[in-house]
Amino acid sequence: MHYVIADIHGDQRRLNSILEQIDLRPEDTLYVLGDVIDRHPYGIQMLQTFMGMENVKMILGNHEHMMMNAIGVPGEPETEWHEELLHWYRNGGEVTHQALNRLDVPARREIFAYLKALPLNIDVTVNGEKYKLVHGGPLEEFERNRER
């Protein structure tokens, strides 16, 4: 089976409920369409769980993108930009930032490397039907917004 979820935003209760309902098996594929982090406290833990699951395919959401813009690469010289950090915090990022700060630098770097490698969309074929999975819009829209 193929399953698609998005916008979990660190809410472990919601994720547990969904996983219980779908009874995800190793031969299934779970597509996560971004925004795993922010607003609730378990987003970083969820990312780490998804990173270790071979049957999970994730795309980058705008919240993961905001985090990377706000704090740069963990362990590198200070890269926080005040405006970007405030923007991320206004969108629920403070709880994620706190969770990141509880991790050691290698774990944070691993998360950022994973996120940097994520695609912005995924093309899948299920039962002969083609689908394009995106977070909030087409690739061109993301590129246009990133340039601002």
C-alpha cells in the first residue's frame, strides 16, 4: 500500500493515530509531504524516526526550509539571521529550535544533511496512475519564492 501524510507539525499523538490506522508494514510506502516540525514538541524526534525508515519517502516542507534559513548549518560559525529566526519563531519554530539544541552537533548535522537532500516533489505511479506529490505547490513556485 501507499500512504501520504503532510503537516504533522510535531504532534506525536496525531502521528501515532495515523500510523495505528494504516498499520504501516515494511512493504508499504509512506510519503511524508513536509512540515514534520514546528508548533508541537516532537518534530525533531519524528524526523529522526523517518530518517531511519526505509519505507518512508519525504519531501521538503516550508517549515523545514524556514528552519534551515533561520539557523544555517549546526556546528558552523553563527549563522542565525535575526529576521529569518523571528519569521520561523512566528510560525511555530521555537519549540523545534529548543529540541535541536538538546541534540549534539553530529546529530544536528545529520538532520540538516537529510533535509538538504530532500526533493521538493516526488513523481509516483500507483496502479498505473501517475501522481506528482508536492507540499504546497509546483517546483517553479518554490524557486520563485526562494529568490525573494
